[in-house]
Amino acid sequence: MSDARAEILDRIRDATRDVPGTERPEDVLVERGYRVEDEASRAEIVERFAEYVAEYDATVHRVGEEELNGAIREALERRSVNHLVIPADLPGGWVPEGVEAMRDGADGKLLTKEELDESHGVLTGCAWGIAQTGTIVLDAGERQGRRAITLLPDYHLCVVHEEQILGLVPEAIRKLEASVEGEGRAVTFISGPSATADIELDRVQGVHGPRTLDVLIVS
């Protein structure tokens, strides 16, 4: 056993020395006085979401519904993306002319991991956005597809409608109960492009998901 691990375990034993052996977690009431609803205005919540998403090195643009197709086309052109993965139920009007779109799950056929990896990127909607943390939530629901299609491509263009943006994390957790407990869907929380750091704190992007994230917030 490493010295560090032994030290951590010793600290845990010291901290729990006075806990009776028969005690169970449900025996102790935990104060849960955190906020469960954001009282800010809708405009403030959306603005905070856009600001925090951008702080994670994602590119954020706010567009009207009638501008969505053009904004998607501009984003794809800016990233030189013309070979795109999309969920089977993504609206056809979202895909610009001249872009080769591969619908995952169309006619029951799933794209292979090689096809996903070789694509230029993926275009999806989302389940929710969280203004408190600048997080996008996917629950494999409408316009999102299965989890794999947003993990393997190197680029993710995500469309978030303003009405999908929630103020606080507890609001999102409550909204996800039906899809998680009722349907057993996988849930992914995205806070900026995928990034990790090793023990030397060398930051690397794209290890656990897309290296580049663009977000279109639609009013």
C-alpha cells in the first residue's frame, strides 16, 4: 500500500472513530438548505449561461430561430466541417446544403465507432442548459442521439434553445429524474470542450470527448 493511500485511510478512520458501528446513512438527517430555484429573470439566466459557457473555451453565438440554419452553416464553414454525424431525429432544416450528414440510427442502423471517429464533427440539440455552471446536459433524448456520437467526433456543435436553460444545478437534476429513473437513459454533463491534466498539470484537450465545442443559443 502506498504511503499516500495509507495516510488517507488513517484520516478517514480518525474522522469516523466516534460513529457507532450500527449507524446507517439514513439515520442522520443531512441539512439540504440549498436553493432549488433561481429567482433571476429569464434574460439574466440566459445571459449567465452564455457567459459561463464561453469561459470554458467554447464558442457561443446567440441567434434567432429564423437565423439558425445560417448560423449552423457559418459554424461548420468556420471549422471546415463537411462530413457530419447527426441524430436520426434531427430536423432536416438544421443541416445546410452541401454538408454530408450521416444519421446515426436511421432505419435502425447505428454508425460504427470508426465512422464516428473519422467524421469531422457532430451536430445535436440538448436536454437542458445550466446557467449556474455553464453546463450543457444530454440525456439521449430528442435531437441528441446516443451518448457515443457526442464522445468520439473531435468537434461538437450544440443547439440550445433559451427555454431549455435552467438557473441552477438542482433544477436540472429534478428535470432529469424521469429520463434517468423512469427510462434509464445515460446522462452527459458538458462544461466546455473535453479536457484533462496529468500529474504534472499538463492540460490536454479531446481525451474524453470533443476537442472543440460551439454552442448556438436560440431565442
